[in-house]
Amino acid sequence: MADSVADATAALTDDGCVPLAGGTWIMRASIRGEAQSRRYVGIGRIPELNTIDVKDGEIRLGACVTHARLVESFAGLAQWNGLAAAAGAAANPAVREMATVGGNLSTQDFFAADLPPALLSLDAAVELVRPGGTERLSVGRYLDVRRTLEPGALMTSIVLPRRPMRTGHARLPLRKAGDYPVAIVSMAAVLSSDGRVDVIRIAVGSVEPAAGRWTELEEKLLGRPLDPDTAHEMAEATADTFTGRDSVEAPGWYRVKVLPALVRRATQAVLSSR
């Protein structure tokens, strides 16, 4: 059990060591037929990884902040409605009390995670401590490189820019699949006084192996009045951007098929957030 970031990164330089935070994914490795690592480094007691630091221009979330704490801290705040909805819909209450934001971003083979698309829509970044120093990466970049990080790299925080945006999060779960969502759409938008879209970021999760932006849809909605029917229509026209992943709980084509309906729901959530 590490008491500081320095202790943790020193231990993690030993190849094969894995950081252990909430443990909600690691503890079920045997159920998935995966071998356990030979050594884990507990990071859940490190104070700075458990703080939420609110500043004028940004909010820094420690990597070990739990889903439950995200809901408690951000529910009811228009800019963060999407993030609170993502954290509050994940898994079940017991898991949300343990699962961390850093773990949700870092678990490489958990394709149905709710927080990555929500954080992508918010233009969030992650801060890493690496053997060569510290580094800040966009969430999208981090998702691209997380499999290739060298031993000793550790996510310490997630940085949320504070902007006057409205946000929404929509998901389609399958109850028989442990509430893992078939597809996820997260949206964040800045609207002008006449309701037109000045800025919009839309991210999709669970459809492909990693969450990603829906830039084609963003381009079509930019400058238009934000309307659920129009957003649904534009989503149908651009949904073939995605190649759905096949799995035991849903075929890939179905994951893509439901995206326009989720875009409609996310748009409604954005418009209702005040």
C-alpha cells in the first residue's frame, strides 16, 4: 500500500506491477479467465489521489475519486449533469462506491465504461506521473496510448475545464448483461441566445473498443438550432462512421442502430439542463 505518489511510481517501475485502486475490475479477473498479476500496488490511500480541487478555470479530480463521489459532488449542476449521469448510471451502488474515475479510464478491456465518453465530451485531460516527469494528455490521446505506457506511469488526476456548457448522457443497458450498456452518447454544447449551437462535442462509448468523438455529427449540428428531431436525423445520416463491435450481449450492427435514438435523448438532456 503506497502512501504517496512517489512511493507508488517507484514500486510500479518493477515490470509486471499493476496499480490497484477500487479493484472492481481486477478482482473479477478470474471470472473472465484472466491470470492475476504477480504484484499489485495499492494507491487508494494516497491523499492527493482522493481530492477534488475546484479552481477558477478548472476542476481537478484525483484519480481515485469514486463514481459515487462524482454524483454527490456534481449532480444538479448544469455543466456537470452529463458527468453525474454517467457516474450514477454505471454498474450498481456497491460498485459505484468503490470504482474510481482513473480506473474507469485505464481499464483497457472494459469497452462499456461510461466515464470515457462523458469526459471526452467535456474536453477533459489526464495528468500522468511518468519516469521522465509529469505530462498532461487529452482523454482521447490517453485512450490511444494507455496500452503502451511504460512501467512506472501513473495517472494522478483528471482535469475538467470550467466552461458555460450544457451536458447530457444517454445509454442503452441490457439488464441481463450486468447493466453494461449496448451504446452510450455523451454531449456537451454551448448555445447562443437564439438556441443555435456555438460549440458542441459528442462522444460515443461501448460501440467500438474505445470511446471516441463523433466529429461528423458535431459538424452538421454546428450553427443550427439544437433540436432533438434534427439531431436524430443528422445522427442517422452519419452513424455509418462507426463499426460496432460484436459481443455475446449485442451484435455490432445493433450498437450502431441505436445511436440516433441515444443522440435524441442526449439532446433532450442538454436542453433540459439549466
